[in-house]
Amino acid sequence: MIAFAYVALGGVRASTYVAFLKDVLMLFGIAAVGVGAICMQYKLSGGHADSISPTLPLPSGSSLVFAITTILYQGIGFYFQPSVTPYLFTARSAQAVRRAMIFMPLYMLMYPFAVFATVFALRFLPPLSNPNAVFFHVAGVLLPPWMVALAAAGALLAGLLVLAATSLNIAAMMTRNIAPGLGRRHPKRAINLAVILFLVLALVATAHAPAIMLTALNVSGYVGIQFASLWFLILTGWPASARIAGLGLFSGAGVAIVLFASGVSLGGVNPGLIGLLVNCAIVFCPLWRGRGAVRVHTKKDLL
């Protein structure tokens, strides 16, 4: 209900206005918990090392490789996945794009601090029945209540914005591709109906089949970030035909999905990153150079 009211009353522009506040609260909350975890680990390790023992082994080997490669893969996705890049086609100028993208790497600060908080929980806190509650459990142990409230507000806004943006994207697909006639006759009613249907389905799936939602999120990440190879083509001006670009895209997505579905681990490397490497190897293969090359884009074409 909150997400629908947010979309219905605020529309597209509301997400833009609230996104900055959400980002500040999220980064503040995660950084505060991470710094608190670092300080507390040094304090506990020095003063109570004999009375406190780790409850679980620390990440190492393939688990550590998976964590690092996931950070790298998602860092690429922050710039090139389809949900991020559409605004490039409507940007007013190159300067507007720079202002919007220059702070994107700050998102990656979340991962090291989140790792610090997780390590603290593994070493010094008893195991929890719900692993998804680890972050706020650590926050409740380390931070005063008002800081926990700010972190919770950032998490709430993040979830709300993701639901709102996804709802609007689904609504646009439904009114323009699935039922274009309804969208032309009653555009506002059609959009609201599509948003309601999506939110209800998401609620039911999350409540009764959370594994399905988690799998859908993983698959969308493995597939969506494969579009980075197409942006690499545009930015580098590499001459490759649309057929080769499509072959690389589908091959990378297929490799990532097969590795994820089969559970095969190649040294712990994230399946999406392996798929992206296969994707780029096909797209940028020197054998295709000069065969049906596409026109080289200039900055004027892109912006």
C-alpha cells in the first residue's frame, strides 16, 4: 500500500527527489555500523580475547573469491545495467551525465563496511535464525537507537524506491507492449492497474515463495549486467556487427545462468562475471574485426 501510494501520488519525479536522501541515509547507516564493528573488534580482541571465541569460521578460499568478484561485477552493473542507463538517451548534456554519475562509485563503499559488520557478527555474536537480520542486529548492538532508526529509514526508502521504479517500468511495458489499446484509452488507469498487479504478485511471491524472488533477483543480475558489453562497444568504437554483439550478449547470459542453475563453481568466481568475460571475449574477438562493422559513434551521437 505504501509503495502504491508513493507511485500514484509522486509519479516518476518523486523517486528523483527522494533518491538523494535515501543514498545519504544508506551510506551513513552502513558506514556507521562498519566503523563501529571495526572499533569494537579491536576492543574485544584486545580486552576479552580469552572469553569470546568465534562462532563461525571467517570467509576464506572460494567464499572470499565469490565476495570479491561479486563486488567487482555489481560495480560494473552500477554503471551499465539497463535499469541505470536509460537516462543517457534523454540527458540534456554531457555535463549532466557527469554530475549524475560521478558519485556512483560511493555505492561501493557499502560493501567493505557491510563485510566488517558481518565479520563482527561471525566472531562475537551468537548465530541468528534469520541471516537477513544480521545487519540490523549488529546495528542494535553497536549503535544508539537514533542511529539505528536512521539506518532503518535508509533501508525503507531503498526498498520503496526499488519497488516504485520497478513498478513504473512494468507499467510502461504493460501499457505499451502487452495491452497498448488499454494504455491509449485510459493511460492513468492502466498504469495504476499494472502497478497494483505487480505489487500484489511481488507481495504474494515474497510471502509464500521467497526463494523464487531471490532466484529472480539473481537471474536478473546475471542477465542485466551482460548489457555492459554493448556499452563497451559504444565507448570504444570497436567495429562489431549487431549479430556478433547479440551473440556475445546471449552467450554471456547463458553461461551465467547455466553456472548458477547447476551450482558449478569455478574457483568461487561469480557466475555473472564469468559470463561477462565470455561475452566480451566474443564481442571483442579480433576475428570479427572488419566484418560488418558498425558505424563508430561520437560523443554527439551519445549525448
